[in-house]
Amino acid sequence: MYERLSNKNEKPTMEEFLAYIGEGKELFDNVDAFLLNDINSVKMIKFDAHSRCWKISYHVKSKYICDIITEKDTFTIVTRLSDESIRNVYDGLLPYAKECIDNSPYRHKGWIEYRVLSAIHLDDIKTMLQIRANYKQ
């Protein structure tokens, strides 16, 4: 259902990423603009050996902010938050965001996978990304 770009031998262009996102392009554009303009991150296309797919990785200088894994007609954002950061924001999140946090496969290590399926998901993920950008490592 959520097929990913997985051919390691063919690095996709940004245009190919956007075409693959399809119906999720407007949501992606919103998150991408937030990451570039509000958080001042830079992005690059990389192959993720763990997930075995192509992703767009966002950083501020050398600090990792998130990855966006492109899926057919949508995308998943992967980021990492400390337990304290999650506790501080958790009660204010929508049930969908709480479910994503609670059910992320590597949650015990701070990793959160958040599939953006609707415009109502944007505020919560932006909150988490802002916390990640401001978190002192």
C-alpha cells in the first residue's frame, strides 16, 4: 500500500520524488517549506540502508532534524526526540500523533515514524520537528 522508492541503483531526482508522492504533494510542500524556511535546514537525497529506500534528509549544519521517506501518494517523517521532549509535548498532540509515537518500531530509542495522511497532521509534526531543531544534543 505504501510502496517506497527502493531501487538503490537509480537515484531519483526531486521531481521524481514529488511525482511519486502524488496526492501527498501539497502536504509535502508544506512540511518542506517549514523545514527549509522556519527551521533553516538543508536537504539532500540519500539512500537509507536500514529502510532500503530513498529519502530526503534534513539537517541544520551537522545536526540531524529528520528524514522524509517518500511513499506512493504520501510520505513518512522519521525523527528522534528525547523521552523528556516527548513527555513535554505528548498531552497536547492529537490521538493520531500519540498513536504514531506509541507504535513507532524504534520508539525505545527515541525514533518516531509519522506518516502524514492529512492536513490535520501538519501541526503536530511541525511541533515535534521544532522541538527537534531546538533540542541541545
